[in-house]
Amino acid sequence: MIYRINGNDAIQAYGLYFKDGTLEELLKAPEAKEGYSFSWEDEDGTDRDLSQVYYESRELELPVFLWGKGLADFRVKLAALKAQLMSGQRINLDNMELGQRWKLLYRAMSDFEFSGGLAGDVVATFTLSLLDDYPTQTFQID
């Protein structure tokens, strides 16, 4: 799958590859917020107001790896990715095959594992944690 971050090809600009499980994480449904409900003592079940149902923001955990051809290339790509993610602005994550966009906020990089050397390929695997504050909206790519 081809992904873009703020219009930039994730592989070309950042050496960022999205692993298996990414699409499933992006497509999962949000959790419903607890609405108004009342449990009467003298009746079975619970009365729930279903006239307006709202949903929680989604916390997405995307499995990724970042690849560089040598340490210098890796450092440049990691710095560029961090600059995009840590800008304090929402990022547009686009899946080109689906023609779908998610407007997300950076939360964390966890489970960071670095491997490689000075002359050869350098790779880091990690989980990219992002927040989706528009859990019920579908955005088309401009």
C-alpha cells in the first residue's frame, strides 16, 4: 500500500514503511461514548437515550519501520519524520489505494528498536501512536 504524509510519499521522503496490521488499525470502528442511561429499581434492563450517540477519539497504534541506506541517510529521514510528526499540527495520512485520508495527531513512538551499522542498511522498527479526533468522518484525498 502506498501512504503519503502531508502529501509526501512516506517511503521516498522518510523511508517509512507501514507493516501488516496498519490498514486494519486505520479502518477499525471507534468506541461509543457512554450516553445518558438510567436503571430503574423496579424495572428490568436500563433505559438509554439513543437520540444522540457520540464516539470517543481513536487511539491508533501503527506498526512501522524506517529504513535508511547508511547511518547518515537514516538520520536525515528520521529527523524529517520527527519534524512532520512533532509540528504540533494535525498530519494528513493518505492511503492512495483507498483514496482515503485520516487527519491525525502525533502521540508517541514506542517499542523503538534500532539495528544496522555505519556502512550498511540501517533500520528502526517502532509503533507510531496517533490520535484520530474525527472518528466518524471519512475524508477524501484532495
